[in-house]
Amino acid sequence: MELGKGFAFMGRQQHIRTDAEDYFIDLVFYNVILKCYVLIDLKIGKITHQDVRQMDMYVKMYDELKRTSGDNPTIGDCTLLRDRF
């Protein structure tokens, strides 16, 4: 996977805890040019509305918990993985 310029890897399976549940974000990057976090949720098969809602929740949670005053809003991406065979 190629992301382009300015991306710094922050972690994989990054844990976010709420009062009710634990969540794990597949990949987290920070883009130093855009000054924002980029969350990537890897999916196999088909992306559903539930996947999009889940990513929206991740973005809102990440903004509340991790984003600082100098950061731009977090970007979320659901990436579809396909077999190459």
C-alpha cells in the first residue's frame, strides 16, 4: 500500500475504549503535511453501510480523544482488500 508524502505510521490495531465497548482501528497514520490523523479500516469482501457508520464513529472518537488544537479533522477510510488470484 502506498500512501504518498508526509505519512507517519502511528500504529496498527490501535485500541480505543468507551464506557460500553472496546474498539480496534486497523491502521493509524499521521500526515505531517495535512496535519491530521488518517484512520484506515481494512475490509474483505464488500463494504456495507455498517462499515461506513463504524468508521464515522471511529473518526468522531479519535477527534475527541487524540486530536489536539493544532490538528485538522481526522480522515477515515474503509479500504477494500481483494484477492489477487
